[in-house]
Amino acid sequence: MHEAAPIPAWVALAYLASGVLFILALRGLSSPESSRAGNRFGMLGMLIAVVTTLVTHEVASLVEILAAIAIGGGIGFITARRIAMTAMPQLVAAFHSLVGLAAVLVAAAAYLNPGAFGITDAAGILLPVSRVEMGLGVAIGAITFSGSVIAFLKLNGNMSGAPIMLPARHVINLGTLAAIVGLVAYFYFVPAPRVDTPWLFWTVTGLAFLIGFLLIIPIGGADMPVVVSMLNSYSGWAAAAMGFTLGNTAMIITGALVGSSGAILSYIMCRAMNRSFISVIAGGFGAASGGDAAAAATDRPWKRGSAEDAAFLMKQAEKVIIVPGYGMAVAQAQHVLREMADMLKEEGVQVKFAIHPVAGRMPGHMNVLLAEANVPYDEVFELEDINSEFGQADIAFVIGANDVTNPAAKTDKSSPIYGMPILDVANAKTVLFVKRSMGGVGYAGVDNDVFYMDNTMMLLSDAKKMCEDIVKSLD
């Protein structure tokens, strides 16, 4: 780090307190029961870090700082109040893009005016170690920004969720990454980079923006939870790199925590899909053959049921396991689904919710929606904790969860989702599958054999309307 003078003891203690609070925040966010406390710890830690930084650095005038806080806080407040829970994944992707862009802007400011950042030698030349920090920060930040923009466009429906496969993409990606690494190394050894090679920093920045775009467009929608987690990790490492450039302990601690936790989560998500991190980056789920599967769907026999049929069967059941998916999120059906579950419990039916690790479009998407609907935490179970119970369940009520319940992941080696652990809804005595129509397939572009099983009844309707009709029939 590059402080002109030793850090005062109280500043070090304040940053240490912030770091401890950030760790407590991550610990709290690991469970729905403690997530509110985790958020409060995080906000308090950030408040301490920001105030400490503003007090100890002459960044700008107090009026300018307060104006910036008011503008940013106002935008955040309005966005948080207006954003629908179904749009949370793209909001998270947008936030990641802003973190990446902030890292790029800080790196650019430090490059253009290194003296103000205390990262030059007596001759006014950039310190070699600062060049590495700056190069890594701008590269990771630019990758995070452009990758997050593409993720946002895919999640928001502005781009196709299907993988976009460029010819020779692996060669292009590896070549671009190698060029970035090589140029950062060259940046370190150039005697006076701002004078001798003024193009170097901006070339690294441009290539990093490009590779972020190239890395994400081949990734399909079914891999989006991993992409969101991965971009979260990138944003953390970008912040940590800039923390070294700025000599800011809080940024280093926070960035390292976010980066490492995001990397660990990405690894866990990949394990949940039985996929390697490299295979996700190389190209995601989904293929052109998905359309053929959808076309073939109408040629296979299937049974259609009604809300009245579903209500009658669930009233007679002893145990019902509800499997929510992205279809529930799109229809915003979580509140009426909880109402349906409450009515079943009043009838003496045991009700549980089964969550797949990659259900939805971001890690924990279904957990957030169910928590918003006040579904009791002790009724929500992860895949490994509940999968063995489907064999004893009378009803598996699947609401918009296609890919994560598809037996092709176990039986069809040619399927793009082969090897992904699934929720074994097919083992239930009866499967009630809520879906808009038989013509569509999941985000991975794969038809689901569960639709055509003898013990499956298809409930074709908007998820929210179907649950409302079931509630009316149960009443």
C-alpha cells in the first residue's frame, strides 16, 4: 500500500471493525433466519468504512460528497422500492456492472494522475507494483462491467437466453486473455509507461471490455446462476485490486471477502450442476436442438388436469412437496402459493418446499421469493435434504421448475443437462406440473420426460392464476 504517512491507530481499528462486520454480514446472509441481521451488519460496516475514508482523505468538499451520497442513495432507494422480485437477478447483474465500472474509473484516474494517489517514485514515474495492481484492477473491472451488461441483457430478455456460439471462440478467448496477461506484465517492466507506451493501459482496458463480452455470450440461461455468482466474485477482486492502488485497507478486506465468497459460491453452484467452472465459462447449457425437442413434445401422450382436480388430490394427500421454479417468479405466484400451502396444512396435509441450488436466475432466487411470501423457514429444504422424501410424497407440486426436475439429466448422455443433480419429483405418487403450455421448453432448451409420465397431470395455465383457482377450490 502507498500511504504517505503511517495509518493512525484509530483508522486501523475502524477498518478492522468494518472487516469484522463484513464477515458477520456474510455469516448472517448464509441463512434466511439471520439474513436481516446480516444486512444490518453489512450496512454498519460500510458506514464506518465510508466515514473513516472521508475523514482521513481530502477527496472533495463536504457539499460535493453529500450531493453524491444523496443522488446515489436516492437512485438506490427508488430502485429498491420499484423493482419487482422477478427482476432481482438482472438488478444484481446491473449492480455488478457498476462495481466493475467504478474499478475501471478509479484505475483510469490513478493512471492519469498518479501523484495524487501517492503511487510514484521521486522522479514522478509509476511504481512497478502499482502498475500491476492498476493493470489487474482495470482488467478485472472491465471484464466485470461488460460481462455483467451481457448477463443483464440475457436475464432481462433483451438478448436471447440461448448460447451464442462464435466460431473459434476458444481460440479467440484464450488469445485475448493471454494478450491481457502479457500486456500487464509488459506494463510492469516499461521504464516510464505513461511516456514510453501511452497506448498500453488503454489497450489492456479495451481488451478486457472485449473479453468480458466474449466470455458471457456463449453461456446459456440455465448457467446464469453460476454467471451471477462468478461476476460477483470478479467485482470483489476488482475492488480489492483498487484497494491496493488507493492504499485503502477497507477496500482490500471487503473486496477479498466478496471475491472469495463469490468464488466459493460459484464452485458450490457448479458442483450442484455436476459441471466444472471451466466448462461453464467455455459455453453453457442449451443448444439449437432444444427447438426440435419442443416440436416433438406434441407427438407424445400426456394428461391434462384442472384446478379442481389438483385441489381434490391434494386434499386427500398426507404429504405434498412443492417445487418452485422460475415460472413461479415470472408469474409472481409466491404469495398465493403460500396461501395454498396454508390451506393444505389446515386440512392436515404435511407441506414442504424443495429448492434446487440453481432454480431461478441467481443463487438463492427461490429462497428470497419464498421468504418474501413469509413461508416458514423450517418448511424450505435444499435438494440434498429432501430428495429422498419424494418417494414417500403423495403429491409433487411443480410450479415452473423444468430443467431442475428433468430426468434426462440422469438418463440421456446426449442431453446438455446430463449429469446435473435434479429433484426426483418423478418418484412421487402423483406429479402436478404447472406450466403455461406444452409448446415451450425450459431455459436449457430441453423437453422434460416428466410431462408424459403416467403419474403426471399437467396444469396448463399462468402459475399465479392456477394457484388462485386451486385456492378457490380448496376453500
